[in-house]
Amino acid sequence: MSGIEQRAGGWRELRSEGTLGCLLLVCFGVWLHAADGLLVATMMPRIIGDIGGARLVSWTISLYEIGSIVAGASGAFLCMRYGLRAAMAAAALVYMIGCAISALAPAMEVMLLGRLAQGVGGGGLTALSFIAVSLLFSRAAMPRVMAAVSALWGISAFIGPLVGGVFADAQLWRGGFWFFAAQAAALAAWIGFGSALTARANKAAASGGLPLGRVAVLSAGVLAIASAGIEVTPLRTTLFLAAGFLLLGLFLRLDGRGGSSRLLPARPLDPRTGLGAALLMVFCFSAATIPMSLYGPLLFTRLHGISALTAGYIVALSSIGWSVMAVAVAGAQERHDGPLILGGMAVLTVSILGFMLTVPGGSLWLVTVCAALEGVGFGMSWTFVLRRVTALAPAGETERASAALPTLQRLGYALGAAYTGIVANATGIADRMERSTAQAVGFWIFAACLPLAAIGLFAAWRFVRLARAGVGSDSQPSR
């Protein structure tokens, strides 16, 4: 392979000349995105106390996710058009600008602009990091590379709140944004002048400019669906959902006709193809596992009487479980990919079922076990999903296929949050609610996600079966 040649031989291969530098750079890019949400969540009470805007807090998350989705969908196109080095450096600079806007924001409305830019930059770095892994490392080395990335993601679950807490307690929340802006500037300089990244992406594969029309349709669709769960009424919610799904359907239709400028692989959610089944699986399980991070801390404090900090670290157990399991299975050979993928998705389904039964009134230690299982399910399968997708991608589609995984993951989070929000509001969630109401919410938000998990399991079975047969996205559907 051109770029970085690497033999399968264990962790020591990652220390070979040039390889370690690329791995550290990829981890640096993922770190900025992984720690961002926890950093801002920790500083948010101090931010609101200073500039106000409590009514807009949810939009600091929604706009960040929308920016991440747009960047993820555009990442492969930009990589093929301008090269991996230029695309990653640009993403780092956009993230830096977003941090600077947030740091200087005199009001929450201005900070929303900064959060959108941070989402574009951070989401772009994550998508391009997946592309870098698929381009710069052999398939044999990929599990170990992704184990290192996963370990960093788990570490961020602890360091992000810690860093945010230091700046918030010192009443220097703006300094938190400047701290991450400085890191983004250092990353951009490293990529531009000192990294071992190669511009291996096929620049001729994507002609013309970025399809801004399709990007706008995608953004509008996600925004409409995200808005549906903010204030739930039959008419308003139905209208927003209908508009959102129509726009997303229009985006998929337009993108399918985009030729070389497509943002996603062909038939991205079609379970009759290997790539389609993989992306459908990722989308469904991302949507099905969002209730824990959205409502877990609130329900834990109401039903189990623990502190918000303790509840937050229970949620963080998912990241830790992911990291530990990813490292544990990093040496698995390719013949084990199928069982690990199916096993991981099955464990995820068990964790959702466990939350449904334990969060409303079960013992707290069972809840923590379910949280760890959620991470274990992702950790034992995610790396091998990427490896199989890379193997299935037709010539010229590796970048699109790799970038589509985090894009569909973020899309699943955004739409899953809207779906779960509708369920939670319909069952009576409120700042102050009776224990019986909290129990009902804790049951139904997870029960409502079981159908998504069932679809995800079916897609996982199809993916593994078609991957074994070598059916990618351009092959005829299996019968």
C-alpha cells in the first residue's frame, strides 16, 4: 500500500518510523472533539450565570451536533478534493475559530455561532481521523490504532469534566475555550508543517465544489427533527417530524444522484448491501443508546438519591467500558470480526433492556453494570466494523465509507435525542416530578428504543453475512 507501510506484528509496529507520529496526530484530533462536550457541560452553569441564555442551552448541543453531521458528511468530499492534510488542517482552524467566538461571546446568541463552528471543526476532525486510519494503516494494524483512539476517548470522559471544573471554579470559563483554541492552533500547525500525514486521498475523484445545496438540505432536516422534541404538542411535533424526514429523504435522493460529488456512499441505509447494512446498524444503535447520556443523571438523582457528580461518572462508565474492551480485543484476527460485531451489538441490546428494568427502581449497582455493558458492546465491535467497511468499500469509495460511519453515528445521536425527548415529554418529565413519574420516564425512554435495537441487530446480521460474502455497495442486492 502507498503511504505508510505496516506489517501485522503487534503494538511495536505502531512505533515504527512515521507511524507513531500519525497515530498521535489522529488521537489529538479526536481528543478535541471527545472532550469538548463534557468540558462545556461542566462550565455551562458558570456561563449562564455570566451571560445568561438558559433557554438556549439545548441549542448549544443541537447546533454542535448539526455542525458535526455536516462536517462528517462533507469530510470525505473535501479529503478527495483537496487532500487529507489540507482538510484536517482546515478543520482544526475552524474549531479554533469556534472556540475563540465562544470565548469572546457577550451573550448566548453569539456563543451559539461559536458552538456551530466548533461542531463543524470537531466533527470534521473526527471524520477525517477515521479516513486517516483507513488510509494510513494496514487492516491488520487497524484494531490497535482504534484501540488507542478508544482509550483516549475514555480518558476524555474523566479529563473533560476536570478541565471544565478547574476553569469554572476559578470563574474563568472563557479561559477554557481559549485553552482548547490554543490546542487547535497547535494541531493545525502540526498538520500543516510538521506531521507525517500524506495527501494520499484521491484528489481527482471529486470534481467541482462542495455541494452546498445538499449540505443545507441535510442541516435543515436534522434541525427540524431536533426541534420536534423541544416542546411536544401533537400538531407542532408532527409537523416538525414530517418536515424533517421529508428533507432527509430529499437529501438522500439528491445525494444518490450526485455522482463523484456524493457525500455518502451509494445506498447508505440499504440493508441489502454490506455498507448499507453497516451504516444502518451504526445509525440504529447510536439512536437507541442516547437516552442514558441525555436523561441518566437526572433520573439517577431523582430515583437513587445520588449526587450529580456521581451520576455523571456512572454515565462515563460507558466510555470507560468502550476503551477497556477496545484495547482487550485489539489483537483479534480478521476471521473473528463477524462474531465480535454480532456479539457487541447483542451486548448493546442487553444493556438497553437492562436500563429499562433497573433505572426505574432497580439497585444502583445493576445500573452501573448496564452502563459498563453499553461501553463494552461498542468497544468489542466498533473497530471491526471500520475494518470490514474498509475492506468492503469499492475502489475510490474508502474515504466516503470511512467518513460515513461517524456521520451516521452523529445523525443517530441527533435523531435519537429528538425521539427520546418526545417520549420523555409525553410521559411527563419535568424539573420537579413525582417519583412515580420519574419511574415511568425511566421505563419508557428505554423501552421505546428496543425496536431501534432490533432493527440494528438485523442490520448487524446482514452486515456480517454480506461482509463474509464480500458484497459491498456497488454489488447487486442479495436475494
